[in-house]
Amino acid sequence: MGDEEAKSLPMELSEKGGMENNGFVQNETFDEKETNASSQEEMPKMCIVGMNPVALEEPALEPYAGMPKEVLLKFSSQARYRVTREILFWLIIASTVMLVCATIAIIALSPKCLDWWQASPIYQIYPRSFKDSDMDGNGDLKGIQEKLDHIMYLNIKTIWITSFFKSPLKDLGYGAEDFYDIDPMFGSMSDFENLLAALHDRGLKVIMDLIPNHTSDKHRWFQLSRNRTAKYTDYYVWHDCVQADGTVAPPNNWVSVHGNSSWQFDDVRKQCYFHQFGKEQPDLNFHNPAVQQEIHDIIKFWLGKGIDGFSFSTVKFLLEATHLRNEPQVNKSQNPEDITAYSQLYHDYTTTQVGMHDILRSFRHTMDQFSSEPGRYRFMSSDADDKEDTEATMMYYGTSFVQEMDFPFNFYLINLKNLSGNSIFEAVNLWMKNMPEGKWPNWAVGNPNSARISSRIGKEYVNVINMLLLTLPGTPITYYGEEIGMENIASEDVTFPEKSPMQWDGKFKAGFTEGNSSWLPVNPDYQSVNVEVQKTWSNSSLNLYRELTSLRNNELPIHRGWMCYIWNDSNVFVYVRELDGLDRVFMMVLNFGQESTIDLKAIVPNLPSEAFIRLSTNFSNAGKAVNTKIIKTEMGEGLVLEYKTEKPVHTMEAFQENCFVAEKACYSSAFNLLYVNC
């Protein structure tokens, strides 16, 4: 190649768009137009000539983590990915549907959970006698708060505090002077609010008394009514009783519960007012809608404070007949002028009048307005106390369409005249066979107006009575001190022997007060009958009570199962508690008479030949095996026997008339849950 050819070669390459790299330096001799034209014509040819055709093919892509959407879409439509995706989608849909269906089925088949007032025993406290915190000799609200650990120790979740309204304390405070205030003896509203907060912080519930029938004669309403002031004129039951000659004569023969005429002349109004109890406790006029509204407002006030329920007392006295006719005499031959006792008349016109239950149902309606929040159901009960009329008592439950009380308090075990296996059976059966279907029973063995168990039937029966109370179906109610077997004060000088101060320890005044005196004397037996010492005794009434509440709380058959009567005679009462689906049965053999031996195998043919003592009033017997053909019990002894069977008593034709269940449920061992359709 010549020199001139060599010199012209670089220029030729440049002009033809060759591979020379000039960087960012502009070639001033470079003809852009010529270069562009030359590049468009020549470059494709040079690239085709200089590249390998295989290298132009795109590499095959595989899925990789973090691939962008554009790459992902290339694979999503391929069959192997599309089918897998659809299978997973429909599996998720099917699983969701199955889960929803299973949830609905469980909800539909599950029994109603027991509410708080069903699940726990109720512990009734008379506040003046429970614990004194300020050394004035009277129990108070702060004292109750100090002793909440004792309530927890008993495995109890609900307390019932009797009346603590501001009151002149006539008839122990059951005639309120102000329904919106606390009596200074018991503390202040702040003390009450602190107690309520402490209770709820521990998961406890509180019920309070409300006596709507009457007020104190010191109440503002009564003072306004006796002066005929505006709407208060007819807040009470007034009637003319002054004769033409100026003498005072009652409008009729109605007699007070405490005896003598239930009419009292008032010097200010110059009329007689009606009182079913003491003359210091005038009856409200519930025929007046304004009076009913006042009670509704009181209910709302305390529910707004956070109270969990009410016990309405003396409700059968709310209304009296407006015609004021004389009530029939029990003894028609008796001189009418000699009638002074309440028991001498049939109280057809002063108790359980038409419209009374309507008033109670209206109270229920008001309380239900505060029950909508989950877990905050407001409990309502009353002291029906129609001893001779069981049907009238059961009416307080309401109907299947209209709810009234959650239950009327059951005092049948308190009202026993004679103690025996037969009398206990009769009292239990009387309630269970008359209780409306689907309702919940309750049992009380003591209250502030009755002698204590030890004094009423004998201290040797305290433990077996508590065993009965805590193993029957329904809600047990314990009056303070019965868990340690307290007795009435044995003194004629004491007006209220069953209300003696709670015995906490063996120190001065039984630990009730640090003051020099108490409003009632402490029982002299407090050195041995007290909470502190009984905690250390393995065989004490207190520890047995605690074991029984634990058994009730933890064993489904006792908590909500069937009860079937097995046997009763003058000495023993025998019944079982069992639950469908569970092969474990509890049999109670309770002695309320003398030493007894019974062949239970002969009474229940399918009964196993051997059972184990789960609990005994004698702790040393717990865990022992017994022959069911020879069950021996001493006077006042109680046994909780446990055995397994595939043939529960409530399925046996011979016992079906003796079996009852309130909240029926069945147990599934496969799923460890309760259901209803069994």
C-alpha cells in the first residue's frame, strides 16, 4: 500500500463511521452532514459483518427473587403457575367458609354461659358488723375494703351489702332518710366509690339492698308531704281518721308487721298515714306515678355509680287496696277489737296486689338499660318470702315472655322447723319442682334476720349444711361468719344476737375493731372460732368451705349439671350431680340425723361397687375408697363421693321424676367443649 493510500485510510474510516473514539473533542474538519449520511448508509453493513448472529439472541429467563412486574407477568400466564395459583385460591375460600360455618355451628350449639350471678356464691355482709376501720365500734365501708382478701380466699366473686343509706337507723336502717347518700356511720360517698373500684379491680361484683316500699319519717319527701307541698302531697298513703267528736280512729283493721294498727295520726297534716312496718317508716304511695319515677331515678343513680345489682326488699308490700276494706280475720270468732298481731289477719288487701309485678318489671326494664355493655349485666332479685304460697313466690321469676327477677331469694332452708334427711329433701324438692322451666335456683341458710346455723340447728351440723349449700344446683348465698360456724350471742340483753361482730382473730374484740368497744358484744367463743386460727386447722369449717367452693367452681357436674334425688329418710339425704357426656359422677351423702348405714348399690343397680371420697366433713377420710353397699355416716357427717359410670342416673327410667337441670349442657370430650343438643 502506497504512502498516500496510507494517509487517506484514517480519514476514510472516519468518514465511513469507523471505530475511532474522539471522546468529547470536536473534530473541526468533521463534516456532520456527510458523517450522518455516511453513518446511516454504512453502519448497518459494518455491524452485520462484524457480529456473530448467535450473540444477537436473547438469553432464556428463569424466575428469580425480586423480579419486576414486567418479568413476573411473563410467567403468570403459564399453566404450571396459573393452575397452582387457582388451587391455592379456592383452598383459601373453602377454608374460610368452613371456618365461618364451624364458628356459627359452635355458637349455635354452645349453651348459654353462666352469668356472674350464677357462677359464684354470693356472700352477704351486714356492714355494721363486718369490720370497723375507724375505731368507733361500728363496721363500715372501709372495713369491707380492708377484708377483700378474705372474700378472695373463699373463692367468692360476689358480695351483697345490706342497706347503708343515710338513715336514723330505726329498724336497723331499713327506712332511708336519703336514698342518694351514705350514712356517716358507714363512711362517705368517696369511701363507697373507693370500695367499688377495689372490688371491680379484683374482678368482684357487688349487690346492694334497696327498700322501695317506705322511707324514714325524717325523709324530705315525708316532711313536704305532711305539709301538703305541691306534688309531694300524695307521695304517701294518707287518709282521714278524725271522728266528729274529735277522737282518732283508724280507717280499718289493717295491722302492722310489728303489731298494732298500721295507721298513725300526724299532728301536722291532721290525717293518718299508713305504715306496714314501724310508725317511723311511712309507706310510699306507689299508685302515684311520680313516686314510681323517683324509685327509677334512684336505681339509675346507683347503677350509674357502678353497682352490679340490686336486692329489692319488702316488695310484696308496695301496693295496698284503695278501697280500704277490713282484712279477713283468721279466727272469725275473735273479737275484732282484740286483733293486734299481724298473724291474726289474712293480708288480702295489703300484700301482692294487682299491679305490683308490673312495677317490678318496670324496674327490670330500667336495669336492662344498663346491661347492654358486655360483661356488665345488672342483677335483680327480691325477698318474695311467701312461705305458704310457693306459686306466688315463683311468679317473681316473671314469665317466658317478660323477665322480672333473676331469682327470688329462697329461704326454705332457713324456715325449716325440724332438721332431718326428709325435711331437707322436702325443702329442696318444693323449690325445684315448682321453679319455672329454664330458671335458675338459689339457696340461703342464713341472713341478718334469722338465727345462725349453729344456734338454730346445732354446731355439729354446720359443715354438712355448708356442704349441702355448695353442692346443690343454683347460686348459694352465705351470710357472713357462717363459713367459720359463728353462733348467736347467748345473752338475753342482746337485741340482735345474729348480727354480732365478725370474728377475725383471737385478739381483743376478735380483730373486729381496735377501739375499746363494739356496737354489739363479740361472741365469747372468738378465741377458737375465728378466721385466723381456722386457716391453720386442716379440718376446720373454713377450710372445708373453701374446698367446697373450689369443687363447685372447677367441676362441671356440680357447676351446672343434673341433680337427681337418690334417697332420703329421717337421717340422710342422698343425691347425685352429673353431666351428659361425662362419665364422672358426684354423689352427696349428707347426714342430718343420727348415725346411719345405707346400701346405695341396692337403690341404684348400675352403681359401681366402689366409690372414692372426694371430700368429707372429716378431712382425714378424703381419698379413701368406700363400698357402695355399706355407706356409713355419723351424725352431721357429709360425704362427696366420686365414681365413674356409663349409665348416669338421670337416664334411668326409675329416677327421671327425681331429676332436674336448670341450664342444660352436654360435654364433648373430643373437642373439650359444652354443647346443647344432646
